[in-house]
Amino acid sequence: MQSIDRLSHNQITTNQWNLREAVEGCVRAGIPWIGIWRDKIEEIGLNESKRIVRDAGLKVSSICRGGMFPAATKEERQKRIDENKRAVEEAAELGTDVLVLVCGPSPGKDIEAARKMVEVGIEQLVPFAEEHGVKLGIEPLHPMYAAERSVIVSLAHANEIAEQYRPEQVGVVVDVFHVWWDPDLYNQIKRAKGRILGYHVSDWLVPTPDLLMGRGMMGDGVIEIHRIRKAVEESGYDGPIEVEIFNHDIWNTPGDKVLERMKKRYLEYV
Amino acid sequence: MQSIDRLSHNQITTNQWNLREAVEGCVRAGIPWIGIWRDKIEEIGLNESKRIVRDAGLKVSSICRGGMFPAATKEERQKRIDENKRAVEEAAELGTDVLVLVCGPSPGKDIEAARKMVEVGIEQLVPFAEEHGVKLGIEPLHPMYAAERSVIVSLAHANEIAEQYRPEQVGVVVDVFHVWWDPDLYNQIKRAKGRILGYHVSDWLVPTPDLLMGRGMMGDGVIEIHRIRKAVEESGYDGPIEVEIFNHDIWNTPGDKVLERMKKRYLEYV
């Protein structure tokens, strides 16, 4: 029987809410997990964030996000590492062992050089994360974000990097919106066995209204979400399933309505 | 020394022009090649198109486009094959041996089933194309078009299909806009050795204004066009290089100006 035991509200889906509102919304809706964004923590401070989440009895599925490793200068790259260390600390404080990595765009045209900077950045971050009991989840983004958000744009590439580490250190996050198009998807999900640190759902709308803000609620698009879920589960993932939707129409809808629709669609399509 | 001997004006770049205007524009600009779209042929008829191109002494680099194989019913899929046969005939009549295939989106959610329909469609088309001296060039599109234009979205996948045939029958078309993000790009270009039937250039703008209409003129974006060109040449391609840009700003610019800028940017960035 399907239940919402594994449903996690990635709070970007109700970006109109601050963290307190999102937590209260989850409690009202009976959603047991939340995925938290760092800018929302910053608004009210880490201690207050921690208190709110703990008092509500919510479990934290992940912190979004670390990453953004490539930069033009060594100094700037070091700053990014320091920032990632703060993200690791926040994850540990908030009681999740997953920091999602959006690896960052290239500072110049040389995308291969930027990809090396990502590898070096992860290498520098791993020991610190491990000390804090936090795993790094490399989330390959959709290739349409290669120039502006992440040079890591395929699950194959994310796997390749993750495999340089133990599964307790580095894994991958599978977001259907980012990977559904990949003809090698099911092979790569198999390859990621034991290393999947998160499963994110939303849908791909047709026609696609916008590069960034065009994600849809599950069931409104063309992604075989349930099929991908089964593959991810066969590769050993049984953790929370985050609903992560960037969409102004959804952000303009009252949050409680969004969460109700999310639960319904989760049961129907995920 | 760089020259424009291999420059081809894919006429979508001056979509404001009909075929006659595009041909006259190429002659004025001294551009020796043209890539022709089928809707532009239809406007004035095949015989007239043929006469205009021949009288101008232009060479035709390719016909855009065949493909669009997947459909919900067997009847509709057969119609698509018939349409592709007409495209093959037009290519032969216009004196090019390359029909570019944009393979088409899925009629439903099952993207793997649609990919099989593409394979079946190509299989059905190959003998007819070969009789007409026309090669089928599978153009992998950017993954952001997977739901609306083509389920073939990686050069690896295009290669995999092409390799089921002799290089005289089926090859691949490398368009930088569609493939620049791919971490496996240079391997796949190597793998395509002897099978590359076209090289298309434009640029990826940052920020990216639109999924379909957001392409830029070479040099205005982040793609390592020259590097990819060298790789394509090392894989044996020495044919025409098409400039193919979907962009309303460019379509609103006088065509002669567009071609002058195209020549300049070609010499500088391609």
C-alpha cells in the first residue's frame, strides 16, 4: 500500500513560505519530511531553524545546496570550499546526513577545466563532510543548465565522480526532471546501486514554458516517474522522496493547497 | 588559412527570407553553400527551387528535415515514412546527399517505445534513401527538446543507431548547440569517425533567453566551437559547415546584415 511516509516537501515548492511557515504547513498536511534550502535557514538563523524543525517533529531529508565549485581564481575556489563547509555543518546541525551538491557552472568557456574544478572541490570537501557524518549527494542537473548552474549534467558523470569514494562519503541524487531524457538512465541507476542519496520528483511540462521555472506537478507532464522510482528502489534507495518544483504558478498558490495537491499527486503518480 | 569555402547558410538563420531571397543573399555575400528547409521548398515548389539554386551556382549542404518517426498508430507512422520518402526525393533533386533527421518526440509517456519507433522508421527508410543516393544524417537534439522534437538526444545514441548501417547509408550530424554540454562529446565524435555527415554551428547564450529561440551567433555564447570543429575534422569530416540559428532578433535583422555578420564570426570563431 502506498502511503506518504516517504514524502518530503522540498521547500522550494512553496518558495512563498519561510521555513517556519513551511514546517507548520508540513505538520498541518501530515507530511513527515522536509528538504531545506540554505537561504531559508539564513533568514531566521541556524539555531531557530533547528528548534522549529525539531519541535515540529519533522525529519530533514536533505539540505539544498552545496556545490558551486568552479571559479576563476584559486582564492574564490577556496571561498567556495569554506561556504560548502558551512553547508555541511548546517546539514549536521539540522539532523540530515545528505548535502545536495549543485556543482556549479564554468567561469569561462572551458567546460572540461570547470569539471576538473568540481572534482578537486569534492575531494577537498569529503574529509570534512565525513567528520560531520554528512554524505555529499552529486545531483546531475539537466543539460540545459550546463552554462548557468552545473557542469555535471548526466548521471553517468555523477556516478563516475562518486565512484572515486566510498558510498558513505559520496553518492548521487536522482531528480527525474534532470535525468528523464537520458537514454542511458536505467543503466546508470543500476550502476548507482548503494549510492543513491535522494530521489526528487516533479514533471516535465509540454509545451515547456521556461528553462528554470517550467517544472510541473507530478502527473502534469511526460515523465515516467513511477518507473524511475521503481528503478531507484531496485538500486537500494528506500529513503525520502522530495517533491521539488520551481514554478511561479505554484509559488502563487496558497501553500496549504500546494501541499494537498502534492500529497494527492504523490499517491497517484510517484 | 581560413576561408569561407566551407561556410553554408542554413536558411533558418534568415527565416524572414523565402528561398529565392536566401539564394540571392548567399550570392551577394559570396557564401558557396546553402542548407534548405522543406517548408521553404514547398512555398515555391520543387522545380522552381531546383532552378533557382542551380542558376545561382550554389551547392546544397543538406535538406532539413526528415524524421518525426514516432506516432501513436501504425497508419500515422506509415504516413511519416511516406513523407520522409518525399524528403529523400527532394534532397536528391536538389543535389545534396544529406537528409538531416530530426527524429521526433514520443506520442505518449513511453520514451523507450518512441525510440524503437525511430529505429524502425530509419530501417524502413534506408533502402529508399540509398536508391536515391541520399544518406540519412541523424541529428541528436539537445535534451531539452526530448518531449517536443526528438527522443534522440545524445551523440552516443545517434552513433548507436547509425552503426547498424554502412556509413554510406546512415551517419550523424553534429550541431554544437545540441551537444556542447555532453561530457562524453569528444569520445563520441571519435566514435563517429567516417560517419559525420554535417557540422552545424551557432552559440549558447548566457543567460539563455528561450528554449527554442535562444540560439546566438557564433562568438556570443559559451560553446568551444573551434575545438569541436577540430575534433569533427579529426574524425574525417571536411564538408560544409552550416550556420543554423533560431533567434527572433536575428530574424528581425535585414538578411544581408545577418550574412555579413555570419561570415565575420565564422572566420573568427569557427
